Amino acid sequence: MGVAMGDFMRQRSKRQEDNGLGSVLDVLLANARLVLGVTGAAVLAIATLAVKRLIDRATSPRNEGDPKAEQKTLEESWQDLALIKAAPKPPKKQRREDLSEPLLSPARPPAPEPRVCSAPLEPPRVESIPRRCLTLQEQLLSHYSSRLAVPELEASLAPQLARSICSQLQRFLRSKSPELPFGNLFLSGALLDGLGAVAADHIHIMLPVVLDTALWSLIPGEDTVVRNPQYWMIKRTDLEYFPRGCSPWDRFIVGRYLSSNVLNESLHKLLVASINWPAIGSLLGSIIHPVVASQELKLEVKHEQVELSITLFPLVEMEGKVLLAAPPEGLVENLWLESFYKAEVSKVKELDAGDAGARQHCLRILNGICKSHPSLHKLSGSPLTHTILHLSATSTDWAEESLAERFQEVLEELVGYLERGVLPSYFNHKINLFCELLEEEIDEMGFMLYRAIAEPELLLKEQ
């Protein structure tokens, strides 16, 4: 009885506090219109409502451990922030010449007495015609054609330079390390595949590492030390029957596993110290130098008409997997990252070819927006591609006339994935493409996209 009474008194005290706060807010809002005017009162009302929600949420008990309650709290926080930012601003006083159309006809002053004026009369002012408000569909198509088009000279010159460097690198590796069975190097990247390039400034060179499948096997990502299904290990097998030295790649083994880190370090030394890049650069009319401080295998190329960054990726294709020598940051050095880029490009183009869709247009627009936006740049690339592939399973109308609708649907899908903190890979649902994002990054991206659902033009204006 005493416990129940205590609870009741606490609840009653809280209601009294809420009623007292409500009374004060009502009196404040009632007088705000007289003091601040209609717009000022609206601003105060919206801000007061948002602050009261935040106070209620802060004083209410937290539902820790309940993912649905935490997801609802996160969504309400984005709504409150959007509510505060959406509060109407009081109109600024505008100069008469800034108005495209007069609001009210001013009263005519009395006619002045005629007098002689030596200065010539000014020509009559012609009122400017108000600009036509473009629809989202028109804005997206305009953005695609004007801002995402890579200049033709750069689009042709950059791959040409990269191919020449690729052939020179291939020739060097075969002469320097003939015992290592590298495959034929080839180019990759958004500039060549047309799914996300906004400038001809970056290309990948893929370096195939050819393994004897009788001597090597793959260890699934779930069984690796990081427990991440996107990373694999390549294990040397049958050392009892085929001892070290039977495979030319045995020199890169660490603890019976082919080390991506050791291979990258060896290639980095070749790029930095062994290749005569000044001679190759003069042959190609360029200046080429390797990036010494980078952990990646990178080359910077400067031509009088284009500047290009080239990244070299050792690549293993085995058991239907495409693995890159791109281990995660940290002490783990034997991991290989599974890449879905080739499958992503193939699937998007296949779907567009089947229904004459605009998925590639939508993807290029979104990639251009995210790459240049400081809060959204980590969404570019695979997360956007996989979101569009997931959406293609439910939204079948991808005609160019529906580009605006599909664009907004992609934003809504992304907000939903960010609320859950999980974006499953289209090709392997065990893989979460958001697993390496920080909670603060997820909140910031979620809030930005939540606002953009109501006003998608915001993303285009900030370009």
C-alpha cells in the first residue's frame, strides 16, 4: 500500500509539474502573438513543442535493450531536429527592386509641378519575369546532363594513360619476377563502367594472382579472427605432401595463410624503389610518382590536360569469389576482402537492359551527391548500388519518366537501413555494409536524408 501510494504521489507530482509547465507555455504563446506577430508566434510555438518533446524524452525511462524502442527514439530525434530546422523564419525586409512582382500598388503621390530638367529621362524599368519552378524530375535530368558529364577529352585521355601505365607495369613484373604467375593486368572503376564517375580522376588497375587450387583453399569469413563474412583467408594446404616451395606464392605465407599484407608490402617496394617512373612518364608525356606514405599501392599521374590517381589491387579469383588484398585496419594482416563490384555492375546493367530502366542514371546522380557531400561520402559506391538492387525487387517501374519517384524511394530505403544500422548485401545477406560506420556517422547521415525525403532539392542545391 505504501509503495503504491508513493508511486501515485510521484505520478501526480509529475502531472502537476507538466500541468504547470503547460499553463506557463499557454500564457506565453497567448501573448506571443501580440508581441511577436503571427510569424514570430509560429516560430516560438514550433520551437517550444520540439523542446518539450526533448524534455519529455529525457525525463522518461529509457528502454535499454529494446531495439524497437531505440529505433523509435532515433526516428523521433530526427523528427524533432527536422521540426526545429523547419520553423518558419520571419520575413526579411526586401528592397523594392528585389521583388519580381508588386504585392500592393502604392498610393500615387500628388503630381509635382513641371520643371526643366537637364538630365535625360531614365528608360522605363521592365519587371523581371519570375523563374519557372522546376519539378524534381526536371531538376534530376538537368543535374544528370550538366553536372555529371565528364569532359570528353578527359574521359578518353585518362583511360588511355592508365592502359599505357598498365602495360609498362605488366612488362616490368614479368621481367623482374618471372617466377610469380601474375595474370594479365586490367583496368576497373566507375569511369570505365559508367556507374558513378563525376570526374576522370581515379582508375583501378587489377593485378590477378594465379593460385594452384590443389595447394590453396578458402576459409569462410565467419571462421576468421574478425568474424566478418566479407573477409576471407587463403590457406596453404597439404604441406605434408607438398612442402613449402612447391607454390611460388609460398614466400608470402604467414602462419600457413597467404598474407595480403606481405604481398602488398613487396609490391609497394617495387613501385617505389625499382621502377623507373621518370623514364616511363617522359615517354607518356606525364609526371608519374608513387605515393610513398600510403598503405595502398597508389600512383599519381600529372598530365598537362588531366590529373589521375591510379590504385593497384592484387586480386584472387577462386571458388567463385573475387578477393582483394585490402585487409582491414589493425593488426590482422592475412585477410582478403570479398569484392562484389563486378557483380554489381553486371546486375545493374542487366536489369536496365531488361526494362529500359534508369537505374544507372539514378545511381550516378546519387553517387555524385554523396561523393561531394561531407556527411554522405561513405554512402557512395556499394551501399547505393545494393540499395537500388534491393529496391528493384519491389519497384518494377524504372522508366526515365519515373526517375523522381524512384530517387525518393531510394532515399526512404536508405533512411530505413540507417535506422536499423544494417544494410544487407544483395549477394550475401550475412554481410552488413554498414558494419564499419560509427554511430555518430549513422545519425548524421540519417538526419540529412530524413530531411531530404521531404525536400529532395536540398541535396541538389548543395552540389
